[in-house]
Amino acid sequence: DGRCALRNGTVAACGVGLEIVGVWEQSPLSAQFELVGCPPGYHMVKEFDPFGDFQYETQGCTPCPPGSYLLAGYNDECHGCPKGLECPGLSSVSTRGGLDATGEVRWEEDS
């Protein structure tokens, strides 16, 4: 079903070729694991129910889709790709033929 679990502070495999992504810490109050960081190219997803209670089962690291990027995954959303760059997803960003005669990157202003 695509769900994973942490047990005794170790990473547990979930499905074929999948594993839990991110940095997790066990809460001393609830004994449940809480996501505290994601690798570059992934944004952190944390949700609360209507009563303000944290939803442990919905937290996770979601990869940035093509056309976006994220250099650090701590409590940030994926950013749209700036003009003049190519962003195939995750944390990869490259110029799109945007070099001037000196080899410097030419930046374009967003409109």
C-alpha cells in the first residue's frame, strides 16, 4: 500500500526498492518518530488535523517535480524554475544555454 514504518530507530524498507527518506527523531513524549528534515530536492510534508493535533502518519518527504527545485529540504516548498535555467526536478538546476561571451551566466528577470 506504499506505507512505511520506522522501528527502533532503524530504516525499514517499504515496497520493492523503496525506503524511508529524511531525518527522523523519536519524540520523547509520544514515542513516535517525527520527520525533522528532508534531503535536497525534497520538501517536508507535515499536517495537523482540525483540532491542531499533529498527524504522524501523513508526514514525509515529497520529491520536487520537473520544473521546480529545492536546494535544502527543511520546512520549505519546491521553488519554480527561474527563467534561463532548466530544473528537471529534485535539487538539479542548470543553465539553458544562458552563457555570455565571457562564459558568465546571463540571468533574466522574472516578469
